[in-house]
Amino acid sequence: MLICRLAVGQETTAGSGGSNTSASLDQSVTSAESDRVPVNANGAPENSNSPPQLRQTIEDLSDDQGNPAFFSKHLIADRFWISGQSNFIFQAHTPFHSPYSGPNSFQAYGEDALSRTITLYTGVKLFRFTDVIVSVDETGGRGLSDGQGIAAYVNADVISPGLSRAVYVSRAFYYHMIPLTADRISEDPNPFVLQSSIPRRRFEYLFGKLNLLDFFDVNEVGSDTHLQFTNLAIGNTGTYENGSDGHGETIAVMLNYQGPKIGLRFAEALLSKFSTGSDLDYNIGQSRAENFQLDFSDYAIQGYATHVRALGFVSHADLGNYREANDAYLAGIDAKPDITLHRHPGTVKPGFCFNFEQDLPRNFRVFLRTGWNDGHYESFTFSEMNNTISFGGDLSGDAWHRKDDRIGSAVVNSGLGRDHRQYLALGGIGFMLGDGGSAMDEKLSARPTTRPI
């Protein structure tokens, strides 16, 4: 099987007549940055709050300056923010041999698919350190095999085909910053933080509808699934079952301390009612997720940035037990393995992620991600895997005199826990994986149908 991908991303201001566009195999174009500018644990300038995927310049960078954007700056009157981003990903694969297939199989016949994601970012600066952020998304198209059959799925923009394609509010949150020092850092405003100067040490509070992946498990080399690696388990740690609805958002409260080298972050978030469901479960006594992250940044290796992040998460939800589902099927109690028949309210499922990135000479960067979650219990959101490791790197375009270009390569390897593997082998169906074929049925069908004379 050969999979080909073409990703095209655009960032424009409202009414823009032009755009910044990238189109390549894992090649991206990012906002201009000066050489060796110190960066913090989220990949933006030192101690800033800008996630890598939202490092948009406030100036109009339209290629067509003869027809400039309607708004020459994203931040209007130092108070109102408006910007947009669109992403189109085309993927295709050649036919390959598969002896059987089922409802969640990656299809063996050759196919192609085009996905679309369009986002409008808006915000208003209420006070000196207080912002209200709202973004609106529209998604369309489809993914290869409708997003099924591969746990480390090749297009993180794809949503379940059963979800509405209508325009929806993807983020709506209140953000407040409390300075802990008079020392300030100059900051380019971005769609999530509209301040132009932020304290070097600070405490932050955020509440509302948001995407946890904007703040947790970020990585400068491999976090932007729009303009970097589109694979779900490379753009983030595939085992991170972050609280989210079918579109990837949740309602959460987040607290954050950020210092010059150390950052501590905590979020309490709602979970979906069922696997990849579009509705959140508001019964926080039975369904919720705690997320803890420690960030460390240093420049000890010849002045090049080193970032390390350790993330732990605990989900409390109505989750099934794979071993119970397997045993019930093998004992003849259930007609087929069905994880939904063995769910227990308030089940606790832990997991962790480790995230590392290192800047190197000649504009080269490398990263490593690894993660685990408890494979005894049902996979219910984001991706269906229990362990993963990914690594890769990228190179800026200085060598070919286009310093804003980046070209990169990465590898991911993911796996399942023993009970989870057995469940699928017996014919069980997950929310992303499962062909419905039983290993026992295959053995029975291989037996002779007539008795030898």
C-alpha cells in the first residue's frame, strides 16, 4: 500500500485578497522568525503563550500586496482580533491485499479523499490582562476510509462522518493573567492571547469551551497538524485521551503557572457521553478528566533551546473492561465480544505522555514523543491505542534562501494492550478499529467440511 498526501494551508485576514500557502510532502510555511530567538515550552518566543499552530503575525503578509487584506493588522485598535485559517488535505492510497474486511477496516481498494477545515478567530481585550476568545469552525470533505482502520490515523482533521458539518463554535473562553513580577516580555499578540507585553512570571486562569491540544502536549516540531505532520499520532501523542466531543473540543477550567524555565499546568475537563460522541457528559461526579503537565525549558546546549514536557492524565468515565468482554464471549454468555455490555460508571483510566524537542545547529530540530494508557479499559476518544512512540525532525529553508519554509520527516509506532488485542482478534469492534472477524471463526472455517473415508 502506498499513501500519498498533499496538504495546503492558508492563513488570511478577513477580506484578504491573498494568502500564505504551503503545498508539499510534509513541508510547511510558518510565520517569520528571527535567528535563534529564545522560545518557551509551547514553541513561541520566550515565555509566550502562543501555541505553535497559532503563531500568526499581526501584520498582513499577503503575497499580493497590490491587493492587500481589508484589515492590514489582525489586532485592530489594540483591542479586537480577527484572523482566519483554512486547511485542505488531499490523500490517496493504492489497492492492497486484504483477506477480509469489516465495519472499521481500512479499505483495501484504492481510494482518495479531500478534507477541509476553515477557522475564524476572534477576540476582544477587555482589560489589561483579560481577554475573551471566540473561534468558529467549518469542516467538510472526508478522510480515507472515513477515518477508520488505523489508530495512528493519517489525517487529524477528519471527523466522524456521522457528525454535523454545520458551522459551529469551536472555542469560547475567558482568559485572565495575574502578574507575579514587574519584569515584562514583549509579545506579538496571537488569537489566544491579545496582550503585547506579558510578565516573565505569571499565573493564568482560563475557563470555557476549548481544545486541550491547544495547551497540552504541544511541540514546536510536531504539533501543527495543519502545516506540519498531519498524522494524528505524530501531531500529538496518540495515547492522550484528552477530554473532547466529536469535534475535539470540551468545556474545561485551566490553571497555569509560567516562570522563566518551569511551567505547571492543570485542567479539569468534561468528557463525551460515548465514543466520539458529539455531546459532553455534564455529570462530573461520574465523568471527567484531570490533566497535569510539567514544562521545562533551557538553553544549556550551546544556547540552543531544549524543551521537555511530562503530561499525566486520569479519565473518570463509563468505560468497558476488555477482559470481561473477552471472557463473556469465550464462556458463551455473549454472542460476540461487545465492550459496551461491560461498562462500569466511574471507571478510572490513567495515562501519561513524554514530549521532548531539541534545536540543533544549521536550523535543524528534532523531537520525540512517547505515551501510554491503561489497555485494560475501553478506548473511547481521540485514538484507539495504548502505547506509542514517535520521533522526527525538520529543517528550515535557509539553505535554499526561503527561511520561512520547513521540510520534515517523522516515524510513529503504536500498539495495543494484550486484552485490547484479544478483543479485536475475537471479532470485537472499537470506535476506530475492528473488522468483526473472529480468529476462532477463521480456524473453524479452515476445518474440513467432509469426513475422510
